[in-house]
Amino acid sequence: MTEDGYSIRSLSVQHLPATSHHPPAVISVSSDLGPGGPGGHFPSTNPDVVDIHVSVPVTELHSEDVVEPSSDPPPPLSEEHPRIFPGTPESICRYQRNAIVPNEPTKFTLRPGSHFISVPAPLGWTRCSHPEGASYFFHAERRVFTDASLFDGATLQFINLQIDIIFNFLRAYNIALKAGVDLVLEEYKYSDGSPGCQYYFVDHQDRSVFWFDEVDATAFRIAQEVNGLTAAAHIRHILQVQYWNHCELFPESLKLTHEILDELRDIVLYARGDLITSPTSTVEMTIGDLREITDLIDGFTRNMDRNVSRPFTGSSSVVGRFMSLFVSWTIYNHHGEVTARLDSNHSVYGTVRNQTLLIKLMGPLLFYAPTHHLENLHETYTDGIIRTRGWSEFIEKLTSEWRQFTLDAAVILNANVGFLSIQSVDQNGYLVFNRSPGQLASYLSILSSIGSIMLGLLLVKQYRNREKMTPADASRFMFSYHSDVGLEKLAILYSLPYAMLMWSTTLFCIAFSLMCFQLSSLLTRILVGTVSLFIGGLILWCIVTGWQGTSWGWLLNTEHWGCLKRPFHKGKKVDVETDSAGGVSISSTLVSRRRWSSMLTRKLSRHSDQSAV
């Protein structure tokens, strides 16, 4: 199958074994770079490898040497040079460099008439400063970027050597790169302290990265987070995410144009329109965030209109970050496929969740609040994906409800105290061992109110500011509860302040009714009884209305009662789900490594069928 320049010969993925020389290479990627097989590329001979052909036209080599064409495909670069292996923009450890500045007083002296003189960069290199603050180096002649500190002589010598090795490899096999292709090198330290080097090439015309090695799916974080990425369009989007990540890290490499800004503006405007018209939009950001992005794009456009020759590295980096976000969303939602997710609460894997006996038994005791919270949890955590907009709205709604329940419980508590202060109710303060039913009901109501207040305060404290969590942290938080106690028990926990408040209110009504019907006149009983029946009827009507659409057939199903112990099993946690065919599937949970702290939606597990219901 061929799609947009990307051909797939097999939908399975080959996992390369690790070697003793360098970390394991992490979909096999080859490039149309010069002579080779049909179409100018060197296809893999392994039938289990996914071949991606990135078109890179031939041009003159960076050398005057004449090389005879070779009819044989070149070997992997890392095979000839084990210390050089594939990397990705995600594997660049810019945010993990814990460089330390001496904590000493600053001392220097400026002589009269002194002017600032910048420290010259090594020959052929230009020192660039990222708008965020990091420094990197760019070799304009060879189009090479690196984060390594080239002011260190040993590091400079090592990086220059790796550049020579790579270009000699290309020259030896008559592989020519067109102008504008970037090479990125990242210094790597092995456990024994010896140096290694990660590399990748960047094609700005195709918006892709490529290598001269086989690279499998484990190299890409998003490929580990999303299951079922088998179409060519999916793999293309994965490589585009890497491209835009590269532009964010090295903004000098991106020449910002009006075409790119218009493309980004169109994406943002559609997202705003979708949010306005669809309550289940798959857009991750809020309407306010998108409005601010639109203002930024307009500002970038005005800057370019005033000075088109000046490089705007800040604008290029931000555009790269935004484009990376939007392209990632297309992967999470399987855009371009018949299975695309069009609603945020839709599972692309056809997962049908059935409530277990635990939630069905606890539901009536807790006034069916867990069922409501469980539905919200599933909508927020569909297919293991946390969305920035959905998560913040979910947490804000929860904390607001808990605060209100705490205030209401305090009112009921005050009412109980006033009720017991009536001398006829509390036996005028005398010690009485046999309390009346009204007193006992009031005592229980007080305990329920205290429980509601304490639970509400604790939950508000625990979830304070969690609406500001990054999707990665939110996903990690949800997964920790999901893998340990399950979403159903989390839903029960969320419903406790409301349930305690309802029990407190119910018990107070019982206590008040018992007082009215004990040792009272017939007229009092008739009036109180009539009004109580009327109000009780209205409450029952409201309850029945809320039950509409609820199925009670499970009460007659013996299979539910036969597995009574399942929800309380303390062994290894497994996920039980019913597939679309009616069968039950049990899957374990595998947690993937992650490195990201932006607004991107993240899914912590490699498996999407991880709901505990």
C-alpha cells in the first residue's frame, strides 16, 4: 500500500535486539537517497519491517571526490560505526542537563573604555541562543545542529569526528543529500563513561525526519501510547511530530513563512469553531487558549510583514510547538481513517464497559452518586487519554461540588444541634440511658454531617490546583488509582461527601418526624403526616425520574451474584472489559516511559483497554 509517499509492506513491527555497543535502535525507516532499489530507495529484506520512503532528491555531494555508483544497498550506519546510532528530537536531553553554576560571589573588573567582546565560536560553527535560554551550535556549511558544548576542546573534536564519519559514509555509498537537509547530533555517555552519538536527519520539504538505520516503533513515545497505529498516514504523522519537535528545539532551522502561519491559523480557527458548536469536541484546548494562540499568530504575521529577512527564532520555536501539539492530536484521534474518533467520549477500540457488582450494590446505598461519577471518569479518561480541557473542567466541577456539600453539611449539623437543644427532645439535660428513636436518629445525622464535612475538606485539599496539572501528570495520577483500586472505587470515593450529606438530611428528617408523631395531638399528626406525604411524593417522583432508562435486569442474573468476591479480590490487578462481541477480555497494564511536560494529551499505558469496569 502506498499513501502520500509512504509505503507499507507489512503492518507488523520488527523489534531490533540490543547490542553491546549502543542502545537498541528504537517502524524501519529508509530514504530515497540516491541509487538503490526501485524508486531509488533501499527496501528492507525483512518481511516484518515497515518501510517508509522519504523522498530526498539527489544533489551534489559536499566533496569534490568522484565516487562510483554502488549497486548494493548500503549497510546500516550503526553497523559500520557502532558508536553512532539513531535518535529522535524526543531523545535530546536538553531538559535533563543538570549543569551547575558555582554558588560564589560574582567578581569582575572592567577597564576604562572596555567594550563587550563575544567569545568566538569554534571555526565553522555559530553559537545560537534558544529564546527559552538554552544554547546550541549550528554549522551553516554542513547544516549540522548540536546541543553539545563545543567550547570544550574534547567535545568539539568528538562532534567534528562524528560529522566526518557520517559524511564519509554517505560519500562511500554515493548517497547525496539535497540542500537544506539538517543533521542533528547528540552526545551520549555510556555507563562506562565512553562517548557515543545519536543522530537524525531532517527534511524540511517533506516535514519529516529520517535515518540510515532501521528504527522501530519504540523510538517514538506516541507510538507506545497509542495502539493500532498501522496505517501509512499514522506513521507519517509520527514523523511530522518529530519534525516539529526539532523546529521547536532548533528554531534556526525553520524559515517561518506566511504559508506556515496560514496553515496554523486555519487549524486554530477550525478548533475554535468546533468547540463552539460541539459539546463533545475532540479539541484538547479551551476556547480561551485557542483565542490567545490566534492573537499570537496575528502578531507573528505582523512581525514578518515588517521585516521578512530577519529570522524570528522565538516565533519559529512557538510555531513548532503548536504544530507538534496539533499533529499529535491527529494521531491520538486516528485522523484520516474510517475509525477516527469524532467525539471525545468515543472509544476507537470498541470497548464496551459493564458495571461490576460492586458499583451496583453500592449505588443505592450512596444514592447512585458513584454511577454519575463513573460516567464522568470514563468520559475524561476515554481509551486511557487525558485531555487538558476535559481534565480541568472535571476537577473544577468536583471541587466546587465538594465545597458546596461541606457548607450544606454544616447547615444540617447546626440544625441537629438546635434540634437536640430542645428540652423535650433531649430530656432536659438529665442523664437517661434509654434514648428515644428521635434522639438516636439525630445523633446518626450529626455523625453523617461530620463525615461529609471532613471528607469534603480532605478531598478539596487533595485535589486543590490539580486542574492545572499537565496531561502527563494527570494521566499518571489517574493510572495510579486505576491500577490500584479501579475507577469504580475512585467513583465511590468522589461520591462520599454527597452520600453522607444525603444520609444526614434523611436521618434528620426521620428524627424530626419521630418527634412530631410521638406524644403529640391528633391534629399535629394529621398536619405533619399530610405535608410529609406530599413532600415525600415529590421526592419519590424526582427519584423515579432519575431512574428512567436504568436497567434492573441484573438483579435476576445469577452470574453477577456468583462472582461476588471479584470486586474485592486483593490479588494482581487485572482489567475486565466486555468487547463488542460480548466476550470478556482481561489485559494487564504496561506503563511506557515518557518525557514531556507540555499541554499534550498523554496516555500512560501502552494498552488502551485498561478500564476497570
